[in-house]
Amino acid sequence: MDQSVPTDPKLERVFLSHDEDNSGFMDHVELQAALNELGVRVSPNELSSIINTVDANSDGKLSLAEFAS
């Protein structure tokens, strides 16, 4: 996905603040923390389902563009 696609500033801030290893991607642990900050509570199964749904390139992690989608 094109990383230069404009995203909501709040989502970008949340993404960047939870990308703890500064990899440019979110793993399961980082995504769970980000969703919690946004007030979204999900079970481990729901979290896996979210990742599988929005992970466009199926690499098991989310880019900013995938996170914002």
C-alpha cells in the first residue's frame, strides 16, 4: 500500500506512538495497545481477525495505511 496516502491525524498520532520499535509497522501487541487508546476493546480472536482483514499484503503486521483503512 502507498504509505503517502493522507490519513486522519489522530490515527497517525496513535499509530506512531504505538509503533514502539519504529519499524513503520504494528504487530499484534502494538495494535492491541493502539486500539485500547482509541477506546476499542477486542478479544485476541477479534484482534487476529482485524489484522487478517486489513493486512493487504498478508505480512502479519500493519502499515500506517493498513491501520487507517
